[in-house]
Amino acid sequence: MADPSTYRPAPGSIPTDPGVYRFRDAGGRVIYVGKAKSLRPRLSSYFQDIYALHPRTARMVRTGASVEWTVVANEVEALQLEYSWIKEFDPRFNVKYRDDKSYPYLAVTMGEDYPRAQVMRGAKTPGTRYFGPYAHAWAIRETLDQLLRVFPLRTCSNGVFKRAGQVGRPCLLGYIDKCSAPCVGRIDEAGHREIAEDFCDFMAGNTSRFVKDLTLQMRAAAADLDFETAARRRDDIEAMTKALERSAIVLGDATDADVFAIADDELEMAVQVFHVRGGRVRGQRGWVAEKDAADVPTLMEHLLLQVYGGESGDGIPREILVPVLPSDPEAMSDLLASARGAKVEVRIPQRGDKRTLMDTVRRNAEQSLARHKVARAGDLTARAQALEELAQYLALDQAPLRIECFDVSHVQGTNVVASMVVFEDGLARKSEYRRFIVGRDSEQPVDDTAAMREVLTRRFRRYLTERHEVGDDGRAKKFAYPPNLVVVDGGLPQVNVAVRVLEELGVVDVAVVGLAKRLEEVWLPGDDHPAILPRGSDGLYLLQRVRDEAHRFAITFHRERRSKAMTVSGLDGIPGLGPARQEALRRHFGSVKKIRAATAAELTEVSGIGPALAEVIVARLSGADTTPAVNVTTGEVLD
């Protein structure tokens, strides 16, 4: 690791203006992004006595090799730039708020011609209105089932919608009046969109006018002695009431607010937020994050940026109630107001119902942290200990912060593929996983060591090519960063191949080990006997996780390739052309398309393909199979 004093900026060279700064490691990758009202005191704080820093911060500055900054006009611009850089570079040392579960939303796809209501998870898409999050998907479905009799909008998939239009018959919901059936023309596009907009208004908290309108319709129908319509309106009002009862009324003034609370200890923090719309709790959400040296106001600022940074105006409420104000509340309010298009107030509730609700949210945060600590007891310390143990057992100069593991998968030398998985700081970095197709240019079967040689050669040639290159976006390319440790799935033969590849390419400072499955033996270069790590050690557990992840990734890719080859090859069903000959043809020509273009004489160049069989193959693949049946062994024409 680097000595922070080697890249400390010269005294007086750091400006006192507001700005955003980035720490980079020796490979040029951004590892931390931060902002400051005044850059000079903030950056100087990182280069004080290393033992006075928070352990996570000390590790960051030791990993760093350079620091740079950008001056901006004010705090709002600094917030915007910090958020965009965190999203762009995904720095490993920035606090990441991980959801403690996947929360479902009730979504209405207003961007479609015929909007659809459905349960959605994951990233939000433009043109869709979201309500929630809810604790359970079944709660959304029950609420939606109650409201469809009042707001009969579409809930079917695009495939079902299209098929119903083709056959001219709606689905069951259309027959029981829980869908207005735009698929068969019962309602036009404008009418269906009006229903969807009314549904969104109701879910957004504007409920009183709908109940009032239905009540007036019920009374008018009863006065006209139309008791069937009156009964239907009565049932609609009851359905609305039941849907409203699912959300507890907590604030009597129809408030739209998000209420945050934090529970923390020395290492981690749990965050809970209740989403209140129209005075009702519409949903809740939680995160768990590792703490760093930042104080709580700075953590609150980062949290609000991550929660609302990608939101449209509809997703940001008028009030945001927090336990601690962010480091610059005025700048944060201005930033959120510009995104919402209206005033946003960030404040601490002092008394009354809002303070009582915050206490409830805080208790939920405390319980969430307690559950997380039980479920992942010792995880942070275990990861750090695992890396230190690997450095000790493998005689490394430093803990392997980046580990790459390679695995090969095939069936008797066919459909050979390989995987590369990446772990950083003991955690999987799936965005940098890679898959390899092996042996495309080889006419001979590829064994495990030859496949490992090809994959490692391709990976580290890319590293040597791209380590000084920059992409169109100004960032270093994915293969530009070398690992600290290469793990190969296998024993001494695979390790020796990996070492030779690195030596031939002139790659240094990359350690190599192999992990054999049979006894979980760790093979080191140059050792005739494996090293046996303690069975209960965190270091061995980390190696096993890395190896198993590489194996899973390779197996998944191999199955995809094998399934594709079996279903779309076009060679199945040709008499005399079994799996071995099919594979020989693929290996010789490279693809089925090239086999189709080959002549019979060219086909006979492949081992095992005689003239008679070649004529059969050409006839079958050309679609003009008028040739008689032939014994491919003797060449005899069969009746």
C-alpha cells in the first residue's frame, strides 16, 4: 500500500473554494469521491497522522495513489457533481446503502398507450408512476383487487393484451367488469387513460373526491329507484374504504412526507424510511450500510442524495423529516426543490404526531440493525480478517484487495467455456465478471490446462493493451486493472500454467494460487505439496466462495452454450452424423453457417466424413434432399 505522504498535495496548492475531490489507486481507478464547502481543510484532514484516522479512512488513503479535485461555484453544484461521480465511478470506499430486502411497488405504466397496473421491483423506469414501496407483494395485489371494480384499468401483460385483441375476446377480468377491456375496443385509448389517471390520483392520496362522487351517484340512483346501480355504487364505496383501511392514518392534515430514522453502532448503521402520502403510511423501506469516518450529518447528506438523486418530481415529497440535518440543509433543500419543481423542506420534527411517527420509525431502524447483526454477525471483521489471513498464509506483501478467479467448464472437451469472477474487499463485483468461449481456433480437443492457458493469456494481454488507454467516457477500461491475486480452479498443473503465462507476458506483482476441490488444498507455485489452511479460517472460506462463484458462473454459461448448440445447430437428424462428427464439423468450419456453405469435397476434409455422408449433409442443409438413403460406412445405396 502507498504511503499517503508520497502523494500529499503541496501546502497552499489546495483551494479554499467549494468543490468535489477524487482519490485514485495506483491503477488510476477512482476509489473515493467526496465534497466539501472548503477543499483545503477537508483534504488536509486525510493526510494527518495515519493512526488518528478512522480505520476505514486509513485503509482508503493507504490504497490511494493520487488525489484530484474540481472547484465549483456553490454547494448545490458540489452535491450534483458528487452524486453524478459516485454513480459513474462506483467507488469502493464510498458508503453504499444496501436494501435489507427487495421492496415491491405498485406501478402504473403511464408511458404506454394503454397504461397497465402491476407489481414492480428493481430500478424505476421513465414514464411509470410508482406507489409504495410496500412490505409485501400480496398487499399490493389485494389492494389492486379491491380497486379494480372502481378503476377497471388493464393489468395483463403485453402478450395477453395482444392475443386478446387478435381473437376478439377479453380475459376473465374483462367479463367480470374488473377491466374495461380496451384490448377488444370496449373503451378507447383516451377513456382508458382517464381511468388510469383517476387511479393514480386516488393512490396519491386524493381520495375524498372519489368517495364523495360515488356517494352522490348512489343517492341519485336510489332516488330514481335504480337500486341495482345504487347497490353497485355502495359496493364500490366499500371497496375503496377497505383499500384505505390497509394504510394506517397517522397524520391528520393529508401530509406528504418521508420520515427517516437511523440506528447505528461502531461499524454499521441501519436506516428506515416511512413514506407518508395523504396522511397515510403507503410503505416503508430500509438500508444497512458500513460506517466510515464521516459524521452523521454527512452520512445523512449522502443518504438523501442516493435516495432522491434519480427520482423525478413525483417521487420527492413536500417534507422530508430527518433525525439529523444534513451538513448543508439549505443546499440540499435547493437541490431537491429543483428536481421536484416546488419547495421541499428538510427538517427535524420537534413535537406532535410527526415526532411520534419518527420515534416509531427509529424503533424499526433499531430492530432492523439488530436483525442484521444476528444474520451477519462478524461479517465486516471476518472479511478483513480473511484478507489478512490470505496475505499471511500465501506470503503476500499486502492483503489481496482484488481477487480474480478462473474456472473452465466443458463436457468431454466440447463446448469449452471459462469464467472470470472478481472479488474486491471480499465482496463480489459482478459488473466485472467475464465469460470466455475457448478453443474456437483449435481443431483439436482442448483440455483443462490448455483452456486455462488461453483464457489467462487473453485476459492479461488485454490488461497490457488497455492499462494506459482511456475509453470514450474518459474512464479506464475494465481490463486495465491487474488483480493482486489470481485463483485458478485446480491443482498444481493449472497453477504452473498460470505462472508461465504471467512470466511470458512479463506481468509482475500478481500472486497465483490454485484451489483443488477434493480436499480444498491450496497449491502455491514451486511447491510439490499443497498448503492446508485451517478448516475454520476465514481466509479459506473466502477462497471457497470465490472458487464456487467462478464455478457457478462457468457452469451457467456452459449450459447456455450446450442448450443453444443442441436446439439450433441444424445438424440433428442427418443419418450417420452423430454428436462426435457434428462437433468435428463445428471445430473445422467454426459455425453451422459455414458448414452450409461448404461443398461436399470440402466436407470430406474433416476426419470421419466420407463422400457419401458429405453428399447427404449437403442435400439436407440445402433443403434439396432428393438423394437416396446411403450406408455411410460402405457407401451402398439402400432401398
